[in-house]
Amino acid sequence: LIRSINDPEHPLTLEELNVVEQVRVKAMFAFRQVNDAESTVAVEFTPTIPHCSMATLIGLSIKVKLIRSLPERFKVDVHITPGTHASEHAVNKQLADKERVAAALENSHLLEVVNQCLSARS
Amino acid sequence: NLLATCSRDKSVWVWEVDEEEEYECVSVLNSHTQDVKHVVWHPNQELLASASYDDTVKLYHEEEDEWVCCATLEGHESTVWSVAFDRSGEVILSCLPGVACSGADPTWKCICNLSGFHTRTIYDVAWCHLTGALGTACGDDAIRVFEESSPTASQQPTFSLAAHVPRAHSQDVNCVAWNPREPGLLASCSDD
């Protein structure tokens, strides 16, 4: 799932930048731990550089990808790997706020950027 | 007659309705630094409370014909999604995870903290003015009801969990409301 997300600042995929390495591991762990009763997925991602301004966008893309791919009952938690970003608290808080996420996705330009991030690399 | 509205634009608006049922905005309050999630009126005074993404609850009243922010309740460590007054208006319940503050104008202090019951964000709290019960709407799809277990100690109330419906809905519960006339009747709504 996560491999195909493109880092908008770099033409390579997130996986090739090693960002998704931890995400993939965490995602695999999260999937293994999810049972029908809990329906939760927790994903951590590591931004390319600690001050990367694209961290929110990357996190949002991951969240959108998971929400679109999983059944509706799943709670999707996406946050920055602790200690890897200067504004991780602010970014995590935004990603956790479903009203803010919904409002962001109502912005057609931002939605287009997210969809580009999620489209497979040609 | 007053109406209050709030928005993601960080503001709270107060409106007055006149005899012809025309609404006029009488104040725009920009006290919060982030999205305002909820506003609610005091049950019998012209006192307004708001809850915000900036982790605070603010109170407003009119001073010399102008609406001002008269108190800020801090201490939450994340977004306050909702706030409710009890029947007397002396106690405020805010969610995350359910801290009740009390006091007369202008000092409010935290008197009770209901932590450890909710596993995800609490989106709404409702205080039944008939029975004094508290209802909560949570992102773990559950609805919980709390009742005061020591009604005599009004300075340090304790609440206990009276009911817990784990799968009240199949997705996040966003709002709960008590029926104002029939005790024990609670309405809820959800992302489902």
C-alpha cells in the first residue's frame, strides 16, 4: 500500500528514500495486531529531513491511502516517528483531527496534490 | 434572544434576534488561536462557553454593552471538542477526557478529572439537567454514561461509570444529547 506514495519534493518514491522503511515495518506490525474487535491501524512515518515542510502532506497522503483502502470501520492513526521532526506535535495533531483532514481534502488543489502523491510512479 | 456560532476560522459570533425575527451579529470574538469546535450557553445567564483546537475552553459575557472573553480554562493537553454546563451553571464539563471545573465568575478551577475510561477522542459531552448524568460520545464507537457517586460533596464530586455501550455505533460517535423532558433518554449520532 504505502510503497507507491511519492514524496512531492523528490521524484523518487518514499520507499526509495528510506522514509517508508519504518512505515512499512510499522504498518506490517499494525496489520498483524489488528483484529476485528479493535479495527485500528497505527502508522508511523519518518520525514526525509527534520524540518521538512512536506511532512503534513506526506502524513495526509498516507492517511488518505489507508482510509481509501481499508473498510470503513478502521480507525487510522498516522503520526511522525517520535524524535524525527521539529514540529511533530503540530503535524500529528492535525493528522489526528478528522475535521481538519476533511477540510483539507475539500481543497481541490490540495486533493489533487495528494492524489498525485498516491499515484503510481511511471 | 441570543444565538452563538463558532467556526474553524477561530472566531465565535454572537447574534441577537429582534421582534421581526431578524438576526444581527452583535459581536465577533477572536479570543481563540485555533479552530473553535463548540459553543454552548449557560443555562440561565448570558454567559457563553467555547471549546477549541487550541486546547482551551473560554467563557464570554457582556461588559458595558460589549462581549468580552472573561475566562480561559486551561489544562487540557489536546483539542477540546465540546463543553457542557450542569443544570445550575456552576459546573462545566469539558471533554478530553472529561474534566469538570467549577466556580462562580470569575474563578474556575478543575475539581474532577475523568480519565482512564475513554480510549480515543471524546467528541461530545452532554449533561442531563433532569438527572445530573453525564453522557459522552467517543471515537471508539462507544457511548458512556456517568453518574455522580457522592452527591453531597459538591466541591469534590466523583463520578462513576453507570453505563458503557461499546459498539453503540459502527463508527465514531460525534454527538450525544439528553432529552430535556424525559429522563434517561439519550440521542446519539455518528459517522456511520
